[in-house]
Amino acid sequence: MSTIDIGLVGVGKIACDQHLPAIDSSPDFRLVATADPHSRLDGVDGYDSLAAMLNGVPGLQAVAICTPTHLRYSQARIALEHGKGVLLEKPPGATLSEVEDLISQADRQGCPLFAAWHSRFAPGVAAAREWLAEKAIHRVEIEWKEDVRVWHPGQAWIWEPGGMGVFDPGINALSIVTRILPRAFFLREASLQVPSNCQTPIAAELSFSDAQDTPIHAAFDFRQTGPQTWDIHVDTDDGRLSLTHGGSRLVIGRQVVLEAEEREYAGLYARFAELVRAGTSDVDVAPLRHVADAFLYGHREIVDAFVE
């Protein structure tokens, strides 16, 4: 099949670290333009805005939107109105209502829309889902802790409304857990630690349960130093499953079942290519709904941490 001409909206850290390498190595896509008022790529046509890019390259078939969360809705809507397939970096929007409107718009336009939960493409996720499908789940522990200074250096938007704070990485854990557990689960308690000069939390403790009252606990923290922690442990009637290193290492009992190099974005773009060619959408709002519940239901504790 012929390659899909794609434009990249936002040429920041996530685009440069993940999207560009994935597009460059993909047999399905050809990067033909970017839209960013501050950054350009050598050898690629650059525009100051998405509208300018769409007007300048009318043959674009798809766009990947990698801007800060609060900008994604308006940009995705413009792209859909121009008949383009749209990939939304996670989280797909600042609110559930934004994403639901985009789903309706994509359906009306007949355009593919993809909420790109990249962590679901980690090497061990599919195997974990398959193993857990028929198991009785006794308990789930999620520990997702990383250093905001490493992953979001100087990015003040992460602490502003819509930026999500620690839920920006924490939603990756939720995207995996909603994929691998065989039953839906629901928030019961939440404690959010918000720095005194910020609008979003720097840490969170969440307690969930499912229809069978299975305890599911999540600890998110943006203050981790040294090695980063991205681990999920599931205790079952047939032993413990541990999905660690962000989903790239799977251990069942004491046996290492899988340990592979992280290539999440390669799988993500392969999936997007399928959607573009089929003209269908893939938008799961479950991880974002859990975050929305946490903000609605959570107890906010103002902490002394001062974020620069």
C-alpha cells in the first residue's frame, strides 16, 4: 500500500523523542509538514499554525497532535473539519466532554480519530491481558513514580488547569490497567497533593474497586529521583503477575515471561495506519474518566512543595 502523508502538530519533547523516530521508521507514514510557531525540522516544510499547514499541504491525509493537552481539542476539530485522520497524544483532551465532541465530529465527517494510549503498546501488555482474562483477581497495586524535571523540563503548562500534573504520567498506568484487568473498576477514595503555587497535583493516592470489591490501589508521584518506577502487580488465584518497567517486563510467579525493548510508538503508529486505511476510529475514554473522577472525588491537600 502507498504511504500515508502525515503532518505533525507540535515539535516539542514528546514529538522529538517518540513521534519522529516512529514516523521515520514506519513503512506506513511519510512526514511531509509540521506546525509549530517556535520549532522547525530540517528538510520538512514548517508552518506557524495547523490552519496554515492544512492550507499549505492540502493533500495531507492525517495529523498527529502533540501539543499541550489544553490545545488539543481546538486543533483536532480543525483537522477533522478538513477531513483528516487525527492521532491525539495522550491524554486525548483536557476534559471528557471535549473528547466526546471530537468523537461525534469524527463520526459526522467520516474521519478516523485515534486516542493514542501509547503505554498499551508496551511489550508485556497483551500477554498480561491474556493471562488475566480467566483469573480471579484478589488485589492490584500500582506504583507510578517519576521525576517531572526529567520528563517535563521547564513546561509550566503541566501545573496549569488542563495540564493534569502527576496524572500526565499516571494516566499511562490507568491506560494499562483498564486494558489488562478483566472487569471494570471504579474510584472509591482519592487524595491529591497540590503544590501551593500550582493548580494540578504533584502526587496522588487512589483507591478503586470492582463489582466484586477487589481492592485496587494506585500511588502516583512526580517527585521521584534516581531510577523511575512504573510497576503494576496483580495478585490472583494462580499467583502474582508483575508488569514492570512501564510494561516492558512481565513476570508471572517467579518466571520472567517477557522482557523486551520498549517500542510503544512503533505499535501505536502501526495501529493508526490501520485506522486511517479502514476509515474507522479507536477512542477509549476509560483512563481519562478515572482521572476526571479523581479530580471530582479527591481530597485536595495543599503541600509546601514549590514548583519552579
